[in-house]
Amino acid sequence: MNDLPKLHFPPIRLRARHRGEAVEVWDSLRGIYLVLTPEEWVRQHLIACLITQCGAQPTRIVQEYAVQLNGQPQRADVVVVDDAARPLLVAECKAPHVKIDGRTFAQAVRYNSVLGARYVVLTNGLQHYCCEFCDGQYRRLDRFPDLRR
């Protein structure tokens, strides 16, 4: 874990173990150990931020949310659902060395064309972008949304 960069999220504590050559971290939402890849490092930080800073309830956070795009199965990295289990926020996480660009935004927008979430978040842990979908357009926000409402 020492070779992973410090991210632009509040610090978190992860339960980790070594399994062979790999480091695994405990995913408390799914109740399993996962290989700690750079993308997983970012995802775990984002989820902690959504819970502690944005007020998302852990039971409403779904990882690897199934999305059917043109008949092809895809997976959104993180989806937060509302009271009626409808997607409220969809997030795309990339490894810290992966640039957040138009392709990343296009990927999230494709997922959201099916999901219909109000918010779209893009992050590589170093750069974060959050947009609100309103009146058929994406409007960039200067921070993550308050999900307590």
C-alpha cells in the first residue's frame, strides 16, 4: 500500500491483508476482501467520502452496478440509489495515473443515459468532477452533492 499515492480525499483506514503477492482490502459494503488495485484504492476513498462527507447511506451504495448498453452488459463503478432504489448518483473511478478526460465523461454519460441519475461523478483520486443532470444538460458543480436529502 506504500506505493499508492496520497489522494485528494479525506484519509481513510482500510483493513488489509497479504494473500500471496497481492494486498487485499476489506470491502465492508460487500463483506469481502478485494485485491487492492490502484482503481480500488480510488473507489474505497470515494465511497468513504460519499458516506462521511455527502451523507450517503452505506446500504444505498452499489458497486459494479449492472448497466445494459445496446444489449451489452456493462458495469458502473459506484451507484448511489434513492429511497425508491432509483439511481441518484453514478460514479466512474479511474486509477490515479489515468487522466480524466472526455472519454471518461462520455463513458459515464452513456451509463447515465440508461440509469437516469441526477449526479455524475468522475474521479481518479487526484482530480474530481461532479455534474448535475438537469433539464437535459450536464452542469458542472464545484463540489460533491449533499445526499442526505
